[in-house]
Amino acid sequence: MFNELILKKINAKDYELYEDLIYENDNHYYIIKKGFITDGASIPSLFKIFFDNYQGNYTKAAILHDALYRSNI
């Protein structure tokens, strides 16, 4: 379960977390700190006409993925 997501646009493709993003389930608890920079979901160019990097139910999961990937977990 995630808390509320608050993003601030910083350039044409990147956003910054305006508040900590917290993910919690039965076995895991992650905090992605305020100030984390993300480019949203990686969507192939062909599909960008149908999907936006920062819209939809997948945005929080995409940010968690970015944070875990960068931390080498």
C-alpha cells in the first residue's frame, strides 16, 4: 500500500518527489525520500500516444522500481 503521491515537475521529462513516498505490505517497508528524481514509467515511444509516464495506477510502482533499481536492491 502506498501513501499519497505528490510530484513537482522539474523539466520536460523529470519529476521530483515533493513528499516522501512510502510503500508498505506484510513483508516490506520502503521510504523513497522527498527530492528523489524520477522519469516515470519507461514506455516505448510507439505506445506513448496511449500512455503517459506519470498517469495511471502504475506511477507509484514505477517510482518504487526506479528507487530500487538505483539502490541495487
